[in-house]
Amino acid sequence: MEKKDDKIMKIIYSCYGGAHSSIVASAIHLGYLPTTRIPTKEEILNVPYYDQSPKESRGVPIYIGTDEKLREIYALGMGPYRNEYTKIAYNFSFQIGKDKKKDIQIINVVPLLSFSTKVGGFLSRRLGFIKMGRPITVRGIQKRYDFFIDLVKDVKERC
């Protein structure tokens, strides 16, 4: 991953596996997905990195893009170590002389997940049944999409 300017705010949307909800929230933030309607299955599947995160990439932020205010947007799968990874990130930010709540924001997207997205993600990413699991994840995202829009709007206003 290329080194980014340390003075730029980083917004990290985080979820369990880094393949679905954090990717969708990042895509909404950057305008890759609409904020005025529920996206089609094809629109969701065409989002870069959607349903593609291997288990080994948990804990590694994926740079998704830079928004209109030049904030860097990342997606991150934290697995079962959400509290530990969050604490490490904020403490590291503080140790290098940054205001940990001002320069980096870690946004938990897990509460937005529907049961179907969890099941579909397990089938697709954990068991490798991509043809079966991927469409289930999309339906789950679509079912809760308005919550994703609200979260991203709130993040953009706060940051």
C-alpha cells in the first residue's frame, strides 16, 4: 500500500470481514453508490473489493479513495478483535503526535448488518460458496441500505 500524507484525516469504515458492509459504506461515502435510492444488485457487485476480502487481510486497512474534502477513506475487517484493533489505531495515532479523535475516525458498521448479510458473507467468504453467498449478501445490504446512507451522512457531517 502506498504511503499517504500523515496530515490528512483518515476515515476507516470497519466491519467483521472487510468484504461487505465496510466496503459499501466506503463506496457510499465516495459516491460510488447512490444516496437517493437503493442500488441494484449489479451496482453493488461492481463496487471495488465487494465480497473479495480474504481472511488474511483482516486488520489491514484497504484504501478505497479520497473524498471531496481530501479525507482518505478506508475499509477494514477486524474479525473478533474490534476493540483491540481500535485501541491500537487510536493509541498509535496519539503516540505519533496526532489528535486521535480528530485525525482518524474508525466507524463501526457491524450494527447495520442484517442476518442475511452475515449468512451470505459466511457462505461466500468463509466456506467459499460464492455463487450461493454473494447474492444473499447483496439482498441483505439492500434491505438495510437506508441505514448505510444515514451513517455515512452522519460521518460526513461530524468529520
